[in-house]
Amino acid sequence: MDLEMRDRWLNRAQDRVAGAGLRAGAARSAVIELLAREGQCLLIVAELTQMLRSQPVGSAASVYRAVDELFELGLLHRLDGRDGVARYEIADPEHHHHHLVDEGTGDVVAFADQEFERAIHALAERLDVELTGHDVVLRGRRRS
């Protein structure tokens, strides 16, 4: 776990939630704390709900609602899988990675590649676009 990323995202999340006029309810606070610790790569809401089982967060619907609110505030990235399940991770402008979905196994693998990042930024320049973010999901089957 990247502790600097955790702390940076936690502070940003608390500021955004307060700035949006949302109260710091038990479910939302617990989800934010959990995502700061565990959400640096993809999680499904059912996993979050399971991890929060021992805490007084209300119903699973409260967890789903909190995740939806955080996504709407731009605090989470969402990857919609072909299995119909959305996966979430914290959005941090200083830390970026992409994902490869192995269509043979269903595995989702995070990867970072500086040459790929340079190519994306160069493309944005050629298109005369001020790049504010990007999400890339590669899909395929491993050849091994």
C-alpha cells in the first residue's frame, strides 16, 4: 500500500464530501476509510460490504450509495466488467495505472508503462487537447 497516496486521497475525499454538503455519516465515513486503505486497485462493492461487516454501517444499500456518491464526486474510477460487475478504485491524479482483462481467465491485472503514458500525452498534444485524465482497459487473451 502506498501510504502517501492513501493519506492524499483520504484528505481529498473528506474535503470533497464536505464541499458537496454531504454529512459524514457512519456508512460514508467507513467506506472512505476502507477505500483509502484497500482501494488502490479494483474492488467490487460486495467486497467492501464484506470487509465492513463488523462495523455499524447500516445496510449494504448504504455502502452502495456511498460508493455511488464518491464516484459522482470524481473520487473513484470505475471499471465495468463484461460480467456485469462494476469494480472501483480510488482516483488519484498523482498515481496512475491501467488494467488488462484476460478474457480467457477473467483476471484483471494492473499495469503501468511509462512509454505508454508518453504516447497518450503525445496523442493529446497532436489532437490539441488539454488532457485531464484517461482510463485504458486492454482486453485479450494471454498467449502463454
